[in-house]
Amino acid sequence: MSASPPARPRPGLGFDRFSGLYLWALIIIVFGIWVPDLFLTMGTLHSVAAQQAIAAIVALAVLVPLAAGAYDLSVGATVNLATIIVTVLQADKGWSMWPAIGVTVVACFVIGAVNGFVVVVLRVNSFIATLGAASIIAALQSIVSGQRQPLPPTSRAWSDLTQREVLGFQIVVLYMLVVAIILWLVLSQTPVGRYIYAVGGNAEAARLSGVRTGTWTWFSLTTSATLCGIAGVLYASLSGPSLTFGGALLLPAFAAVFLGSTQLYPGRFNVWGTLIALYALATGIKGLQLVTGVQWLADLFNGVAVITAVAFAVWRQRKARSKRDATASRRSKGTGGAEVDVGGVTPASGQQPAAVR
Amino acid sequence: MTPRELVERADGAGPLPPSLLTRGLSKSFGLTRALTGVDLRVDAGTVHALLGENGSGKSTLIKTLSGYHHPDPGGSVEVGGQPLQAGVASSAYDLGCRFVHQDLGLVDTCSVADNVALTTGFPTRCGAVRRKALRRRTEEALQRLGLALDPDTLVGGLAAAERTGVAVARALADADRTSVRLLVLDEPTATLPDTEVKQLLAVVRAVAASGVGVLYVTHHLDEVFEVADDVSVLRDGRKVVTTKARALTRRELVEHLVGGELEEVSAASDSLPTAHAAPVLRVQDLSAGPLVTANFTVRPGEVVGVAGLTGSGRETLLPAIFGAIPRSSGRVQIGDVILAPGRPDRAIAAGLTLLPADRVRLGGVMSMSARENLTLPALRALWRAPRLRRRLEVAQARTWFERLDVRPRGAVDAPLGSFSGGNQQKVLFGKWLRCAPRVLLLDEPTQGVDIGAKAEIHRQILSAVEAGAAAVVSSSDYDELVALCRRVMVLRDGRFVAELSNGALTVAEVAREALGSEDRAA
């Protein structure tokens, strides 16, 4: 067998890894021809970039636990709670801006720590744990807000936090890029990232390689909640407190992350793939909205995107696995090991957490 | 009165056609011949035991019968006198072949009755399940096998032998029961406690008494003498003997199993010096799962082998030492460090490494690249804040590819899953060598690996040991143990029963001890 080399797996530079970029370009060209004076403007560029910046931070928040093989469905609720806490502390309690932001982010960190505890120590499936957490967080939000939308703080510093422009872009775009660069560094350039992907790829094999799987799962959920805290603060400063904003972000975030996992490094949840997917989708939605003027397109688009992305990822995996099976049955001398090996592929390998399949 | 006589008399019109008749059955995988011209005859109403060491072709034979494998042209298979359509799964079923595999395929959270009905169909009225009829039908199916089980109990709550019994009942409980000709049981007792084996053997006898031919695949010699009418032995893909169980002694059976390879001396193990240094690995009173107790020490420069059948505790020994699975008691010490149970990270830090037997599930992260797998346990050496030193990592990976002869040579960034089994194993072996371990635990290091890779891995084990490490090799391949090890410890029923070294260390002797043949020469 050593004579027959496995197929060179390095993906081609064509449609495979960069299909998102091609798609994005195609969308821009189509709408550029269709409605050039509405679509091909700096205004459109700036508004898409800014509108999606906070959604992008939430998508990155979802990305980290997914890379470690855990779902965080509580991101939306955490973002909402953060907008309320940071607003109430300033407007109702009279705190100044930075302490309020600090407390908000720490509160979200604690939410993540509790999520991590439930998943790692109590061993509750992350899907269920964070679904439950989302409901609890929603209740907390009602308690903190007293069931009413708080008035936005009036301080100058507070609105200056986000309502400034850099090179024509709102500064949140810059914040988002900073978060993305830090996450990219951590996930792809440090041991921490390796450990997280190893846990997501095959938790038991990672454990037997000396990786502290529990620690990194906990870390990923905590990071996720903390990022949501930051996203919530930025949103509150940009648009005011919201009781509902976060909930609407959950699906687009997952859609972007799953679609992103088919890009750049196929099969791996990655930062730049996620951003490409998010902005390609957002551009398409923006263009269609400019043409048709209807509002329900975003929901439709994101729903279709998440299903398509996961179906594509699963199909990819199946293809890779059937190739592996062929290898396995050739090497088997009929000791029964081959069949067991092949069956063992299912739960362990691949980046998609179990519930996706 | 044997069951066969019963059947012939009940039939009245002479003997039934044999339940299974194969002539010249062969199966090749590429250039490897897994089965060569096997002739096998299982008569109706008899239990025919099929024995063979690992890799002798038993599983291939069964998979060929079930239609999973397509046999080589030239051979023929008949079931109950009807020719089997080669490679067609439904053909085997239609002709009355039923299979019960080691993994029984029962749903633990469903009741016995529901499990049986999942394959045979639920009796319904207007779409609703007729619970009483289902219960009665299941009870009958169980009673025919002498099983007194409540059909409403959950399968998850049953003893192991009862579960196997339910699987057998399900295999036989068809709408038209008389159509079942052949029942194939694949190592049904491998994971059964001794106390429950008898119960299962009674079930097997009951099946044969009803006129079905039973092909009983096993590792355990005792069962052969207890339940089988006929015995066939496979070795290296060929059938070496078929005989009456009554006419056979235990010693003869062992000789058939291990063959003529009696006094094989290995150059490799003789050349290794046994160091006189203090032991680097001490295992005291270790017990975990089927492993009752293990006590041993290993010195630097030593390769120690562990042999034993499935269920002897061999599979749990190395994972329990390493902390991959929990241990119920005992102490493990590396040098001066006492290892905490269940903490592979600390074991690795102390200089202990484990190459697990199940490469895909436990060995590597198949979705990550070979390079990332290689460096996973000792990443810190590559870390210079804020980034990993990618270029150094690639260079190291290339060096290891070179050293272990991993093919294709340049593919350090390919996902591990895309390599062949042997090359995957080399990468995982390199991952541990890179940690410069004091003790290497190697669980089936060359399972499912081609000959070239196997030799390479053996060379690497020996060179690591020459450099001062110690190695413990657990393997079901006795040739491998004899070739690699200075001494081999044999596990049987959860305890070490023998330690073989020097002249006593032969493949045949290891096999005899593992099988536990009582009348072996003194």
C-alpha cells in the first residue's frame, strides 16, 4: 500500500475553496448591471459594511465553540442582555461609560463560564445546554430591564464610541476587523487554536494526545459569550438598547459560519471564510432589497444559505469518507478490523458537531 | 442421540441437504489472498465450530457468506441445496442464512418485543400495534430457545448472554420460521462473562435441535468441546482440517490452530540487551474492566509483549495504564512519578505515550493535517509568542516523514484521513517518538498495516528502545510479539498466567498459553 499514494488532497485554487468570493463578485456584477445607480455607490458599501459589522462579531462568537465541536445557541440572548445591562447601568444607575461596559462584558463572561460548566462538568449536550441558557438569559433580561425598553444614555462619550467614521466607514467595522484579526491569530497561529480544532475534530483522540479537552471547550464557550457582550455594547451604542435584536442574529450567524466552513480551508470553521460568507450573503440581500423593496428576503436568504451550506459540507464529508472506505477495504486482510474502523469514522472525524448530521 | 439423527428421522425421506456447502471458496483483496479454496460443509441440525487465529480469514468467510464481499470466481456456495448468488446480500437472506454478529445490533432503549419486531414486523390492527399478539409472538420465539424473558423488559437491562439470546431469537423469528437453514454466530461469547457462556451454549443447542445448521465462530476451545458436533480450522486463509469434535483432543486442536511454526527464533529480540537499570514503568495491582489484576515492571531498553485473547483483559491493559480509560484500582509509576488515573496529559508529561489500537476513533484527528497531528502533543516547543513557528513545524514534519518513510513524502499538509492505514500509523507513531518518551505503550501497533509499513514500525520501535526508551507491545499477532520482544506476558481471564522468554518464547507457546490448553507438554 505504501506504493499507492493517497490522492493529493490539497484543494485546487478554483471554485472549491473560493466559491464564496466568486459568488460575491457575481452578486456585485449582477446588481451593478441591474441597478447601477442604486447599488454601485459608496453609500451601499458603507451601509452594508456597518450594518453587518455587529452580526459579524456574533458570527465569530458562534465560530469559536463550533470549532471546538460545541454549539452556542445562547449568543442572541446574551447580546440582548448586554445591550440592556450596559444601558440600564448608565441611564438608570448613572454609571459612567467604561465601568458600565466593563461590568457588562464581565457579566457575559460569567454567562459563558456557566455555559462551559454545564457542558463540561455536568456533561449536558451543548445544543441543549445553551438552548436552555438562552431562555434563562431572556428571563434575566426581563428582570434587569423591568419589562420595558430603557432609554438610551445621553453622554457624548457613549455615542462617540461607535458613531464615528474612519475612511468613510463607521468605526464598528474597524472594531469588527480587530476582533477578527485577534481570533484569526488565536485560531490559526497559536497552540490554543490547534487544541480547539483538535477537540472539534476528534475529542477523544485529542484527549489521548494530552489536550485538555474540557478546558478548551470551556474556553470556547466563554470566549463566545464575551464576544457577545462586546457585540451587545457596540449595538447599544450604535442603535440603542434592544429587547429583540440578538434573537434575529442567531440564524445569520450560523449560516455564515457553516457557509464559511466550505471556504478557504474546506471542512474547517475559519474566520475569513465566515466573514466572506456573511458579506456575500448580505450583499445579495441588499441588492435584492434595492430591486424589490421587500423586507422578508433576508430571512429567506439566510434560511436557504444555512441548509445549503450544511448539506454541502455533509456531502463533502461523505465523499471523503467513501474514498477512505475504499482504502480501508483494500488494506483489510479480513480480520474484521476494517469494518469496525470504517464505522468508527462517523462519530469522531470531521468538523461538524454531531447534531448537524 | 445426536440432533442430526433427530432431524433425519423427523424428515422421514432421508437426510436434508446440508445447510451450508462451500466448494473452492476464495477471496482476494488486491494481491492479498484472504481465503484460498475453502470447502466447508455444515449439516442441518448440527453445530459446526469454526476456529482460526486473527487474520486467518474467518471474518472474510462470514462476510462472503453474507454477501458483503464478492468472492473470487470459481468457487461455489450452496445454502440448503440452493446456490447462493455471490455478493448479493438479499440472496443469503432469502435462502435462509441468518447472522448474529458480535455487535448484536439491538436497540438498548427498546423492549425485547420491540427489538424482535423491528426486523420481523409489528402485528397491527388499523395501524396500531397489537401489543398482546406481539407479546405472545415474542414469548414463543424466546421459549423455543429456552429463554424465559419478559418481552416487555428493556434490552439495555438484560445480561450479556440474554442480549445475545434475543439477537438469536430475532434472527430466527421470521414470519415463516421453517425457512431458516443456517445461523452464523460470530464470536458470540467474546465479551461474555464465564458464568453466562453456559446459558448461551444452551441456546445454541436449542437452535440446532430445531433443525437449523449453526456455524459457530469462536476463539474459545472449551466451547468447541461443549457445543460443537464438527470442527473446522482456518489458517492463513486455508482450511487446514475438518473433523468430529468428539474425535479431537485439545492439544491437537491447538496444533491445528498455530500450525507447524513451532520453533521460530527471532534475531531481533536476541540482539537487544536487557538493561540492568532501575525499572522505568511499574504497574501494581492494576485492574480495569475484564483485567482482574496486573503487576509488572519494565526497564529502559526493554520491549515487553502482552498477549491474550479477546476478553482476556489485553485490550484494557495499556489504555488503563495510560489513563485513557478509568481504572478501578492499582498504581502506575513512571520513574518517580505516580500517575493520576484518567489523566493522559499528565501521563504524557511524565514520559508515557500510548498508540491506541483504534487508529481512526482514538489515534488521530483525521480532519487535521498530518503535520498538525504530528505536533499536537508537544506544541509548546514550536510556540514563540505570538505565533507558532510554522516553518520550523513544516521542517520537523518533513524530517519525520523522511525518517518514518511516510508516503507520499511531500504531503505533510494533507488531512491525516487521506493517507493509507500504514502511513497514518507511521504518522501517529512519529507523533509519539517526537515527544522523546521514556515508555512507549503500543496497542496493536501494526493492525491493518501493510507489510512494508509493519517492518518500518518494528524498526522504529527497536531503535527507540536502543536509544533508552522502554516499550510495551500489546498485540494479537503472536509473530509480531515473538519477533519484537525479549519477554512476552500472557493474559488469560484477566490475569497474567505466563511469562515467556528465551527458548520458551515461540509463537506456538504464546498461543498455547493464551488459549489455555491444559494438556500441553510440561
